[in-house]
Amino acid sequence: MLAPHSLLESQLPGPPFHASLQRALREQQTLLDSAGVGIVFLRQRCVVRCNQRYAEIFGYDHPEELNELTTETFYPSREAFRDLGRAAYPVLAQGETYRVERPLRRRDGTLFWGSLTGRLINPQDTSEGSIWIVDDIDAQRRAQAALDAAVREKQLLFDSAMVGIVFIRDRRLTRCNHHFEQMLGYQPGELAGCSSRQWYASDAAWHEAGARCYPQLAAGHSYEGELELCRKDGTPVICEVRSKAIDPANPSQGSIWITMDITERKAAQAVLARTHEELERQVQDRTRELRETVDNLHREINERKADQDRIYWLAHYDALTGLPNRTLLAERAQQAIRVAQESGTPLAVIFLDLDHFKHVNDSLGHRVGDALLVEIAKRLRAVVRDKDTVSRLGGDEFILLLPGANAHGAARVAGKLQDASRQHYQIAHHELTMAPSMGIALFPQDGADFDTLTQSADVAMYRAKLDGRNTFKFFTPEMQAQSVRALQLENALRRALERGQLHLHYQPQMSLATGAVHSVEALLRWQHPQLGDVSPAEFIPIAEDSGQILQIGEWVLRTALSQLKIWRATAFPGLTMAVNLSAIQFRQPQLPELVSRMLSEFQLPPDCLELELTEGVAVDDPHAAVSTMDQLHARGVRMSMDDFGTGYSSLSQLKRFQIFKLKIDQSFVRDLGNDTNDRAIVSAIIRMAQALGMRTTAEGVETAGQLSFLREQGCDEAQGYHFSKPLSAPELEAFMRRQLT
């Protein structure tokens, strides 16, 4: 076969012209062979001629293998081939160069990205064909994609970092991430271009920071340290700072700063240092006792072989606290009972349960709870005699076996346990207090065997919890009957709601300024077909202990709002409803959402609902209480503090709570006529509430004299039998209609 230019050579004129043409063709072929890109001549979309690079790009060994091939072969599909033709033809027909990047196909079927540049040889006669330059840009495309991904990842890291990132040039901010703006309390973009002086409290602080940091950066070193910055609102924020020049050789390029807010950490460290000093003092006071305990433990361990001791320990001791478990306690109890029977000596059992220990696990986690149990176990062992046994049954329940102790001796031990509980526990950075409720059973009158004694002490402990917790009670036969009733009530209460035995009564709250009914309080009642009327004071604690209070509380709230919707839609448009919340309800994280959902369901405004809380709700966990109150207040729901004056609220806590109203407990109202102390207390509560911008409602008003005193003192509302007892919904509606006439 002739070379591509052989045929032309045979048809051309004489030698001079022929030599020039040969030289031109050789130069052209050299150019084609030396080009770093693929070059092809096409006619009717078929290859007429191409260079070696073009063949290599498409996976061919020699250019001649491509002659007469249709260019459709080089595209992923016929549609892609036709699509290129439709796009290129209008441009080429104008005599212009067409450029594009498209996926192409090699001889083996693999796809790659190619850069195409084409132009007609003669735009006036397209039949002469076209010349195309092809370059394999697959690697470039992959590199560009990787570069784009890296840029995106860098920007994502910059935007999502949980530390502040700032670029500074000439002590002016050129760029920062959103976390830095949030940390200093600025809106997005608000710091752009500003001087770094803006986040320092004073010129002196700004200059001092520069003198400390920039010499390091200028010397090519990085700077690490702490700086005190200033938020937009003026509050200080302590930051851990790391900075470095962007180009140490060219300081004018500026520097990058990484900042982390460590204000809370520094405050916690300061608190920890103070508490550590206090702990050191207490440790010194107990060093002698602890040394004796440790020595005794070591002597006991050394008396036995290691493997035998380990097996015995696992079988007879609590793994967490090291206290005797139920098995060892039972063994010691049987021996102590046998000695007491033989010698006629007394014996006492104390059943101890920690009040509100579940709150520690729920709020701080089981690790803190376990550490607290360990410390409590140490303190219990420090109180009793060596011959006494302190055992952990599990959870937060302990049993103390006191051989030789009569009622007086058991009461003295219980008193010591109470005294010990008043000292706080330092667990990590948490300062905790934990009070016990205790029940005491005596041998033989409260039980002739260990199981009966334990059961009797458990019943007495339950009575201690009902009587206010943080105390101890001796077992009595009456308690056993009450325990049986409590179990009976708990079982009956589980079906009371579905059987329609629960209902609401309502007591009006009268405005002392107008004498009108301004609000009503919803009061839960239980009418059982066999047990009769069960007092809320009796069944509410049972509902709380058994976990039924959440379902019952939600039913109370829904029923009260449903009734309020009816009353407001008839003749009482401004009426509001007060509903009591138990501490367990208040601690539910979903409480604000539940309240809003019910108000929306009944299409009631938030300020028509008043949630009554006891002081204990706030005292147990003030931080959580403030958070929940803030959420409810933000939704427009009002809150009142019920039975105010009988709990443990401090003014420092009260001023932080979003309280709309204080309810003066009826124990202060009852003797207003003849007790000057009660009069002084009620007057002080009203004045305090007025100073704090809160309203007051007096409970248990039964006489005109009480009402007159309350009105003179500026009390806003009152409720009690002087106006009306709690009534059913129809009875209360009739009462309110009479007030309107």
C-alpha cells in the first residue's frame, strides 16, 4: 500500500515542484508524528488520516488501523455521537473552531474524558472534510475533581469546626468561621474586616496580647496560650489559643488563630480546687479510722489463700461497694438471732433507702451514681460498730444488722446516720448530698426470723418516706395494715382510669379586688366502688412511687383543659384553669411540648393555664427546674408555687424562677385571727411577692376575718370554704353563674 502522499506525488508536475511538495509533506508528517496531541483528518465522519498520538489515545498500535473507521466508534453511544454532530455543525459551518470536552471510548471499550478541537478545511465546501485535535484529559479531570473535593472538604471543615478559626492580617480579621462568631455573640459576617481590638475589653488588654503573641509569630514560631476575650455583650470569655503565621518567611501574609472557649472549664477547675482543699481537711480528720479499716481488711485478706478468698468474696460481698451482700447478711443474721435467743439480748435491723437517688443516675449518669454509692457505703461503715453488719441489698437499699441493740441503741445509730448524711459527697466535680429514709424492726416483737424482721423494717422505711423522708420510723402493727392497704390501692389504681373512677372537682379562686371568680383549681378525686372515696393525700404518693402519675397527670391536664374550653366558650371567656403538677411530671423533658400540644388541641391561649408546682420540685434540681420553667414561660404558660412557705426555697433560687404567682399555704392562713407569727409570715410573703412582681393567692380561707386581713395586706386572690368547697363541673358552673347576677 502506498503512503498517504505517494498517490499525490505520482500525479504532480515536474521535478522542482515535486521536490518542494515532497519536502512540505515530510514536514507535515514530522509535525504530526511529533505532536503531543492526537490529530485526525475526517471526511464524511470517517478517518482519512491521523497521527501516532491519535491512534495511541484510542488504543491502536498504528495510525493505519484507523483509516476508513467511522468516528462513531470513538463515542460511548450513537446518541452521544449524534449529539456532538448537532452541537458542532453550526459552529464549524461558520468557519469557526469548535471546542468541547466529552467522554470518549477507547478500542477496549473503556471510557475517558477527551478535549476536542475541530475546524473545517474549507468552510465553503464541507466535503473537503475537517481537522480535529484530540487530547486525553482524563487524568486532568480526575485531578480537578480531587482538587474540588479537597476544597469542599476544607471549607466544610472550616464551617463545621467546633473551635473558632480566624485569619488575621495587620491585626484585622480577614476571615473567620461561624463558631468564632457564635462564641463571641456576633451575627454572621458582623466581624468581617474589623480590628481585633473589638474582642478585647480594653486597649491595654489588646496591646498586651499583641506584645505576648506577635514576637513569637515574627520569629517563625507558633503561639499557644490563654487569652481573655470579650463577647459582644461585654462578658468575658477565656479562650485557649493556638496561632501560627501563614508564611513565616512573609509575615505580611498574616496569621491563623484557633480558639476554644474554656471559660466553664476554668470555673470548674477553680471550684474543684476549693473543694479539694475541703476534702483534704476531711481526709485528715478521718485518716486514723480509715487506716484501721484498711489494716483490718489487709489482715483478713492475708489470712486466706488468694483464690479461696476471691471465691468467698464474690459469693458474699457486693461487687461495687465491698459491703456484705444478702447471702452473708442472712448468715450473720441467723447467727445473731441464735445468740439473741440463747442469751436473751436485744437485736435490731435497720432498713435504709436513699431519698431521690434515682435523680443522680438520671441527671448525672450511672458512673457518678456508682461512685456515690461507694462513698455512702464507706460512711455507713464508719458510723457503726465492728460487730455490726452493713449490707447492700442492691440499688440504693442497705440493711444494718445491730446485735445487742435495743430501741434506744437503734435510734442512736439512726441519728448518727442522719448526721453523717448531712455532710456533702464530692464525686468528681459534683458536690452531692443524699439523705436516708430508715425503718427499724426489733427482735423478737417485730419478727422471730430474719425475713420477717427485714419485711417489718421495709414497711417502717416506707412509712418514713410517706412522712416526709430523711427520717426514721419504728415498725408498728398498724403499719403492716397500712402496707397491705397501700398494695391494695396500688393494684386498684392501675385500673381506676380505664374504669372511669377518677374525676375532677373544681374550687373557685376569688379576686379580692372585684369579688369575681378569676380562676378555678382542678382537684383530682377517686371514687372506688368498694374502697369508697380515697383521699388524694393517700393515692397520689402511691401513683408517684408506682410510676402511674404520668398517665394520670396527662389525663387530669386534658380533662381540665377540655372543661375550660367549654366554660370559656359559654359565659366565662376570661376564666383560667390551675392544674397541679407532681415533681415526677415536672421532671419529664417532654412536659413543655405536651402542654403546648394540648393547648393547641383545645385552641386555648397559653395564659389561660396555670401550672401549680411545689417548692420541692424546684429545690431537688434547681438548674433543671429553671430550664423547664423558662421553656414553659417562653410558650406563654403561667406557673405558680403551691404551699409556699412550707418547703425549702431560698430567695436566690426564687428570683431565678419564672413564677407568676405564690400560693400562701393554708397552715399560715388558718390562725391569722390569733397568731401574730402567722400574720407576720403572710404579710412578709405578700410583700416579697409584690417586690418580685408576683401575684399571691391565699389557700384555706374560711372566715371573714381571714379574708379582711388578706385584703388589707394586698393579697390578690383567695380560695377556701368561705367561698366554696371543691365542686363538680355542673355545680361550679351554677356557682359562677350566680356570681354574675
